[in-house]
Amino acid sequence: MPRILHTGLPGCRRASLETLLNDFLADLRVEGNRPETLRGYQSNLQTFMTFYKGEIGALSVQVVRDYLRSLQGRSPATMARHRSALSAFLRWCVQGDLLPANPVERLPRINVPEAQPRAMRSGEVQAVLRIIKDKRDRLIFQLLADTGARVSEILSVRLEQIRMAAQEITIIGKGGRERTIYLIKTESYSMLRRYLRSQGWLAGDGETITGRGLLFRPNESKRRNGTAGAPIHYSVIQKAWQRYCRAAGVEATIHQLRHTYATRLINEGKPVEVVQKVLGHRNLQTTQRYAVVSEETVRRALEA
């Protein structure tokens, strides 16, 4: 949770929850939190505000307990996200002198079973990719499959971050951390070259990029010939992936492209530290989950 800029002002204890939520999100935005994080907080906290209509100063442990109970029936992961969002908001209220203490911290945490990464089966990735005729979409999904990058990282790539001669791209990951993804010996490298040339962004030498701005742009941005603006929304790409999967007769989430890539690296014997670096994991334990998948894969192969 970042340092909060908000300070308590006279009368804030009587401010509406909606006003406080807007101020909370504004402070998080100033601190540089990602748009996806802000949308998640906003959605979860609006659910709480539908449940609780009182003033912030009257919020008690029992109210929070009743709210969390009202979420029963949802998955543990969903309930944990709601609890986390509410705790962050109330911690912000404490720092702003709107509450004496954070009631969420007096309640037990929600245990979320650790989900093991699930790779796609052999041939499924190519089956989906073969279906895609749109050049932009095909390149997006090929990059995801060839690099293990997150969707938000690929959609945020700017032309200035691409180094064709080195066959690598600098991306901005979680927490604003930079890392490099490599296109060495990948199909996405030649596809990227063709895409850049089709957009008029590649010089004759095949290495110098002449354009600026986002690599992948929403359709309305392309009509304006603009280089600024927000990246393509995650939901647009997610829906496209689901559409292509249905057409290919494959059932998979878009995030499984990342799982599949990581599992392949582990199965090929790449050191787990290398996989951690490539995926941008801060914690090595996160990467080691893929080693468990690899062991299960080996066991099935031996049993067969």
C-alpha cells in the first residue's frame, strides 16, 4: 500500500462515502497505481457502499463482519479481494484522522487456497493462433505466447521501447518495474517486423523504428492518427481471446498463455531464477509453482 497523501480536514467525518472513495482513488492515482488496480478498488468498494449507508465515523467491527458475511457464496479469492480493498480504504481513513482504528484488522483473514498454474495442452495455443486473421490481434496473442508477458504489459508497449536489432522490448511491469522481454528465435519477431512495416513505422533498413507512441492502438485512435491516449482496454482483448478460443474449440483463459510459457521453460530445464527474471516475479516462490506443474507433467508421462 503506497504512502497516502490525504490529510483529515474539518467536516470530513461527515463527508459521504462516495466523496471519500473518490478522494481515496485520487490519492492512489497520484501515487502511480495502475488503472486496473484503481478499477478493482472502485468496484469492490462500491459493493461495500451499497451494503453500508452510515457515516465513516460510525463504522464498527460488527458492521464489517456483517458485510463480509454478506459476501459468502462467492469464491474465497473474491471475498479476499473485497476484504483487502476495504482494509486499504479504511487504513487511508485512519491516516486521514477519519477513523481511530481500522476495524478490518481486528477480523481474521480469509484463507485462499493456492491455485496451481494451469498450462494449455499441447497444440492448443497454435490451434487458437491459426484462427486469428486480424494482424493486430494475432501479433498481440503471439507476443503473449512467445514471451509470457502479462496482457497489460503488452498493451502498454510503446514504439520507443522496441529494439529490433537486439530483438528485445522493454516493458513496464507491476509496481512500475522495468524488464526486458526477448523475441530471439520466436515467430512474433518476424510478425512484429511485418506489422511495423504495414503501419509505416519501420525504416528501409528493417531495424530503425520511425514512429512514436503505442504499438497497439484502439481503433478510434487509429482513425485519428493519434499517438497519445490510453492503451486498448483489457476487456477488449479478453473478449477477443474468448471468441477465438470458441472458434478453435479450445477452452482456456488468456492468462493461461503466461502459464503455458512458464511451464515450457521449466520443462526445458531453464533455471528457475531465469524464469523468475523473464516473468517479472518479485518472489521466487511464485515462480516455483511452475516447477510443481512440471513434476506432475513428468509423472504423467512416465505413467503413460
